[in-house]
Amino acid sequence: MESGNTLGRRPVLRGGLAAALTAAAAGPVAAATESERERYLLGRGIGDVTGQPAENGMMGYARLEQRTTGIHQRQRARAFVVAERTAPERRVAVVTVDVGMIFGAVRRAVLERLTREYGTRYGEHNVLLTATHTHAGPGGFSCHALYNVTTLGFQPGTFDALVAGITESIERADADLAPGELHIARGELTGASVNRSRAAFERNPAADREHFPEATDPATVLLRFERDGRAVGAINWFATHATSLSPDNTLISGDNKGYAAYRWEREAEGVDYRADDPGFVAAFAQSNAADMSPNLELRPGTGPTDDEFTNTRIIGDRQYDAAARLLREATTAVDGGIDHRMSYVDMSDTTVGPEFTGDGERHRTCAAALGASFAAGAEDGPGPSFFEEGAGNNPFLGTISRALYRASPRLRNRQAPKEILLPVGSMGWVPRILPIQLVRIGTLYLVGIPQEVSIVGGLRLRRTVAAELGVESTDVVIAGYANDYAGYLTTPEEYDQQAYEGGHTMFGRWSLPAYQQEFARIAADMAAGRESEPGPSPAGNPEGGRVRLQPGVVFDSPPVGREFGEVLEQPEGHYRRDGTARVVFVSAHPNNDLHRDGSYLLVQRRSADGWVTVADDGDWSTRFHWARRGVAASTATVTWTIPPEAVAGEYRIVHHGAAKAVTGAITAFTGTSRTFRVG
């Protein structure tokens, strides 16, 4: 993958002291016999899921004009496989993916590939796929129309990259299995989230609000993976949206959670993402983050500073710092078996018993509908000005909804006071049959739910599951954005506020009680050691199919008199540390070759034995910008902000691309800048 006389794999620019501190912090725990300590087989794997970096609509903000123009950091899937050492058939795979959502189509494609490779070893019952919910990634990987509207339909290149990278992360984790032990630690993190829906939160009973004195969920939970008493990986769960980058950003990024993982893996532990050995793997997973925002001033891209990229790094650093502290404190051994339960629920038509509704009555969910408050957007990411959050604030739609509710008392009972904007359920634009999953890893229980849950909603779910299992609620973690996606999930009280989150709670006021009921069912099954009813088939989900409205790359052609890879703007001859080197190349459409597990750019330093790569397009210090020039010509601009720790010496920047001819043939090319000095 590297150009010139490249030497092996790249050394890191940062991390010498940090790596030493982390190694010391991850030192041996209390002495125990091998059989006592190594209760499990543990495996870790990382896969590159970066989709199309050019002209691909982005997923999350639903802005038609937000289309990819390059890469700031690559998106990755991080998989952990845990199996009982004495009964390895009892295993689970937990995967955290730098992506906006996990859609059912992606999950099915991953499971099909795993079945071809492993038979029944992995399936929907024991594979938990979760998303970090970054809004800085390409979309178009759903088979439901609502989620592909602003991406101009299905995007096969992004879909295939996502499926391949997730599958490879699990395959690598499976191949990495070796005896080890697990430890867990719990703590609190403040200053990395703020409640963006405070009025809705205040509608909850005092007993619920008292659990969150600052109206945020500060809980941060870390599962430490160990071999020979040393940490080799970690999963951290903390609730904050991965939306530090605003809708103005068009570069691919894992946002604050992706940066936190990069900080730990690459900068602290020296991981080389293009190497075969996964090294240290750190996943920063989501929890009940529906009303938790990293934009501390409740405006897009705001936080400790006015620069959204700086805020991304700071919020990521805070999650990393808290997790690294928990790694040192993770002395509580995880013991017990591996178990899992999986079922499907028709969320458009579920009867909810009075023990869960809170009013002593039986209620039902109903077909999905989006409210006007959904179109208004959240407080830290507002939508069009002609929509407003809050029940009664959209007169035209309110009049229509009141007429509908008068005509159908049943609809009023299930959806009021929502001012209905779109009946997306009856239109077949969203899934209605959704997966619920409960995973046990010893003394830790993961609630895999395919929606964005508010902090009070998460608290109620955890308490419901814990009561059925006979454990403490702190032993239960909400794993949100799991296995599929169907919008938000608020408490009934929060729903009545009809803020953005309530307007996006599609199946009506009784959605959360319905989930409580269904998770209580599968938790009771787990406690009793019996299998759970599978529920309705997900094949009943209507899908709009893989309709593609945007054509692919037709062909590439350099400007007259130029060649692919030619340098249009050379770097300066000398840079100080913290300066930014910039090179512009004649390029081609980057969607021709996504360079998964590779890079569109390399920053290389001359050594006595040749050129050594020190950074690529997965590093925080680099940015890859692509721009179309005319019909078929394009440029690639590579920037490298030189780290303070950069070694003095001679450097160059290399660009890898691939051009498509009118015949359809794709040919790779490379461009190399002139050398420049740092120091």
C-alpha cells in the first residue's frame, strides 16, 4: 500500500510517554491461578467500514446539501468475541461501529456472510451490532425509504464497505481468540454531555429526575479485556451524541467517539490500522443518548471552544480520559456464563399490559408516524424555521391532527398530542418489526435496542430487566442503536412535551412501556433458562428496495496537458511543528477505489534506509479533500498539520488514486510531492 522504499509499518509520532503510562496502568492484577483467572476465550478485531468519500449524501442531519467531500478520519468497526473457555460454543460477538445507524439490511448481509464462513457459530441470536451514531459518515445503506431520501437513494459502495468491514472485524476477532479474563469498572463523567430536551425531562416524576441531578446520565462503564494480567482491549459505554461535528462538515469522521478510540489505540498504544495484529482495541459505544448532546452550548458544533473539530477532540479526550481511569480501576472480576436472548416485536401493533403502562389500563402501539417536532429538529440542530418543537406550536398540522384524532379515538389514544407530519408506517418507509436482544457476559447484561432512548427511558428499561434477572440495575447497560433503527424512544411523560425526541418517537405514546414489557419477557426467559419466542418474522417489514437515484462514476479525465497524480501545488520547502503542509494533486473520483484497510494519502519521512510512513488518512493530523473540476476532472488536496512530536527531517506526501476510463476499466495511479523539511 505504500509508495517508494517504504520500510515495514509506520512508527507513531505520539504516544511514547502515554503508552508507557497505559502499560503501567494495565499492569498485573492480584495473583490467581490460570484456571481461576482465564475463564473466557477473548478475541478482538478491527475492520475498515469507510464508505464513499465523494458525492455521497451523509447520514444523520438529513441535509440534502451535506455530501461527502473527503476524509478526516476513517470509520471503523470494533468487534469483541467472548466465549466460555470450557464450552466455547457459548459465545457472543459485540461490535461497535463508527456509523450513524445499524439498519436491518446491513445486519442481514453481515449474518449471511458469517453463516457462509462459520455455519451456525454466529447468528442473529449471539451477534450484537451497535452504532456510535456519528453524523459525519456517508449514508444510503438502508432499504427503507425514509433514511435514503437525502442520500438520493441506495448507495451500494457505502453499503458494501460497511458490510465487509463489520464482517471482517468479527472474523478477525474470531481468529484472535485466546484465553483471558474480564474485569469491569463503573464511574461518572461530566462535561461531555448536556440535556438538549430539558423541558421534556422535567415532565418525568421526581423519583426519576432525582436519579439524574444534572439532567444528564454521567454513568461510564468499562469492560476490560485481559491476557496474562494485562489489558488488550476495552469497551466503554457512555451516553452522548456523536454530533460534535455540525451539518456544515462534509468530511468523513467517527466524531467524538471515533476520536476517543483513535486516541487510545493509535496515539496511546501505537496501533497500526494497516497491520495484521489488532494490538489494543478500544470501542466507545453508545448507551441511552437520545437527549444527551456533546454541544455544551446547545448550538451545532459548540462546546468548550467555537471550533467544531477542536470540540470533537476535546469531548473525545474526556471520554478517553474517563475510560483510561476506569481501566486502572477495573479490578472487579467478571464471572459467570455467556447467554443471549433474541426476539422480534411488531412495534406497530403491540398490546401493552397495565403493569407497564403506569395508568392501570391496557394500551396499544400503532403504525409509525413522524410529528412536526421531528421536522423542527433538536435544540442543538434545528430544522426549517417554519416548524417548531412542542405540542400546539404548529397550527396547520395541529388542525389536521385534531381532526384525525376526532375521527379516530383509537389513534388519539396512541399518538396524541403529536401533530402528525408523515404517516411513514403506512407508507412503508420505516421498519415495524424490530429486533430486541439481551446479551449476558458473566455479570454484565446488555440491552440491545434498535432506537435512541432517553436517559429516563434507559433507566426504566434497566430497572425492568434487572428486576426480572434478580440483579442490580447497575449490572445492566443499554446498548442503543442496535441491530436496526426506528428513531427515538421517550417516556410517555416526555412524549407529551412533543419536543424533537417525542416527535420522532414514531410508534406512539406507549412505545417505551411496550419495550419494557417485551424486554421483561426475554429477561424472564433468560432467568428461567428457557428459549424466547422468536416473534413475527422480520420479512414482514416492507422495504422500498435498493432504489438508486444517483448514477455512479461515469469516467475520469485529467485536465488537458495534465496526468493523474501530477502535483498542481507543491508544499513549501520548510515547516515548523504545528504548521500545516498542503499539496494539491490531479486526481480522479475516489469512489472508484475506497482503499479499505489502506489510504488515499501517506505522509512519509526519509530515514537512512528509505521512506517511512508516519501518517495516513486515518490520522487526526491529516485531511483529504476531493473536489470536482468540470465534468470529469478533479483534484485531491492533502493537508498535514505537523504534530509537536514530529521528528525533524525530510518529508514528502503521497497520494493514491484510481481513475475510471470510458470503457469502465479502473487504473491505479500514484502522485508524490517534492520533499520538505520539518524542524
